[in-house]
Amino acid sequence: MRVLAANLFLILFGLSIAVTYFAIRLGWLRALVAGLSGWVASSMFLFFYSFLKGDSLPQALTVGLSLGFLFTATSVSIGAFFHANAGVRIEKRDK
């Protein structure tokens, strides 16, 4: 049962990264708001995943915060890049 719960948190982590990307890519939220909320969500899900896999509390906290930040920052960067460049390509096609 513990492995099933851990895998559930891993799936929720993936969904939080995807929602963060789409929130920025489609302009639903500003990058700062989406990034901070995505970081909190992904860090929480990674913390629970790591803790349920048997890591100690400090190690699970470190894993959650550091990897949550890394993956969320990557998602925000990619989403912002494609959001900024999507309009440029459409405008060039119309001319």
C-alpha cells in the first residue's frame, strides 16, 4: 500500500509540472504566480514521495525542495519561452 501511495504522489508531481507549464504557456497565470504555486505543489508531492519511499525526514525535505524547484524552474522557463515566441510565428505567417 505504501508503494501505491508513493506512486500516486509521483503522478501528482507530474501533473503539477504539466499544469504549471500550461498555465504559463497559455497565459492563464503570470509566470511568478504559476512558478511559486507550482514549486509549492511539486515540492510537496516530491517530499511525500521521497518520505514514503523510506528516506529520512531531512533527506525527503531536501529532495522535495531542491528537485521541486529544479523541475518547476525548468517548466516555467520552457512555458515562458514558448509563450513569448508563439505570437511571433503567427504574425510572420500572416504577412
